Amino acid sequence: MNSPFSYRRWCVGAIVLVLILALAACSPFGRQAATEAPPTETPVPPDTPIPAVPTHTSTPTRVVEAATATATTEPTSAPAEPAEPTPTPSEAVGGEEKAEVKKVSYTAVRSPKIDNVIRNGSFEDGFQEQGVALQWSAYDNGGAVYAWVADDSIWHVSHGSSAQLMRIMGPTQPDRFVGIYQTVDVVAGEVYTLAVHGVVRSSTANNDSIPYGHRVQWAIDYEGKADWPAMNADWGQWTDPGWNDVRLDEDKPVMNVYVKEITPTTDKLTLYIRGWTKWPIMNSEAKYYVDGVFLKGPVPGEEVVEEVPTEGGDGMPTTGGTGTWIPVLGAAFILGFGLWELRKAWRR
């Protein structure tokens, strides 16, 4: 009768044990742990300065390639014997395929900052004591009762929580005007987008005998002058966005919007917005609500700097290699074969 611990079974068990030890020794994890050298300090390269680029002019974008910084170290006392090089992670695994490191190059892109150059264009920064919004100036041409008021009705506000209300009451002469204006800095030759939101209410709305009696208009002085009497008298400078007036008691009036692209010819311009009552109707009243006044384009003297990868670059560094897993597959095959032989021996 054969003993379960026969000589043959002891031999098979010993072979399996040797195979397991060989697997642990030849795996990349065990070999790396045995041969990996202690990490050495690597000098930190100095910060790479971004090269200065001239301030933006009419040229919209300029690209300057960032200089590559090279790390250097100060030599210390000379060693008695040449030190052995520290193995890289690839070399520590035993001659497998080395990791290929690819460099990524960047460029510093400077472009003008795009923003609304109108100050307090949404009328959220407050109002002066007489009701005119901060950063704005007001005017009228007399012959009526005028008022500027801060308004917060949701039907008159397009942005934020406040709007500018301008009123003309009891005109005694035709062509009465109430307005606001502001001078801003711009970049000559660049394209800007003008946007104005508003609502017109009047006591004579929907009266067929006096159509289009109350209008909102805008104009621009491209030299940046603040001469409202001259501008107000120059009818050819004004643009009518086509907003019709609604009754004073209209429940939910529709918010109007006007958008137009303009191109400044100098580094300053003055934007005028006015309400116009055409007829001297006793006890009549007109309310001109204005909000969301934007002149969006390049902001003079302000730029945005961004570092982006160079087009067609090498991409991010890559690590590792296919040779790392070859010993693992071989060891796994040997271990499986040994376990299979051990199973056959125990079944005999």
C-alpha cells in the first residue's frame, strides 16, 4: 500500500515549491524591489519666465514661443571614486524596454481682453441724488418737466435689478428731448457690438391721430466729445431702433432690444441715448426705460495671457513598455504546469 506521503509526492511538492520561489524572483515586482536604488535628490529647475510681449495694438493676436529652461546644479566636492549611475525605473527591471519621454512645448498667447467698455451699463452700481445713474451724465432741452429715476420693475429691467427711467411731462413745445450720455476709451479700428434694452410707455400710446409720438434714439460722437447741444441738433447722427410705445397701464410690456456693430475711428467715443416726445400735448406723459447698455469689444491696455500646447507637439510623456510583462507570463505558465502535475500525483 502506497503512503500518501510517498517519495514521488515529496519530489513533486518540492518541484512546485521551487517553481513558486522562481516565480516570485523573476517577476518584475520582486526584481524591482530587490534592485531598486534609493531615490536621489533631483535639482528643481528655476521658474521659466514668460517673455515680455509688446502691448496690444490693432494687431489682434501675437504669439511668442516660451523659452525652454535648462536645470543646472552647483558642483560639490569631487568624489573619491566615480559614483555608479542611479538606475532608471526601466533599467531596474532588468534590461526591459526603456520608457520614452516626450517633451511638450508651449506658447504664450497674448490677446486683448474683450469686455463691456461702458461703465455701469446695467445700472447696478447706483444712482446720483437727482436719479441719474452713476458714471452717466444727463441733459434735456427744456419746455417740459423732466425727471430721471431709478426703476426696479421686473418689466423694465433686462439685466440685474435696476433700470434708468427718463420722463417727459406736460411738454409745451414740440420735439422735447431727455437723455443720458457717457464717454469711454476704445481701440480705434476694432469692431465693437452695441446693445441697448428698453421699454417706452406713454399716455398717448395706441392713439391713431398721433402715431409714433414718443421714440428712443441713440447716437455716437466718434471723436469722444461731450457736446450734447451740438449732437442733439444734428438729426443725421441719430438712429431709431424702432421701439413703439405702450400704454402707461400696460400689464406686461415686452422688453425691446437693439444690437449694432460699430467701428471706432479714434481712441474715444461718446454714446448718447435720448427719449423724444414729438407733440406738445397738454398733460401728456412719456416714460423711457433703458437698461442693459453694452459696448463690447477690446479693452484698451488690458490683455489676456494664456499658455497653450504648441500645435502639432509631441503630447504628454509616455512611460512603460511591453517587455515588462514577458517574465510574468512565463512564470505563470510554469506555475500552472507544476500545479497540474501536483494534482495528478495526489490523485494516484
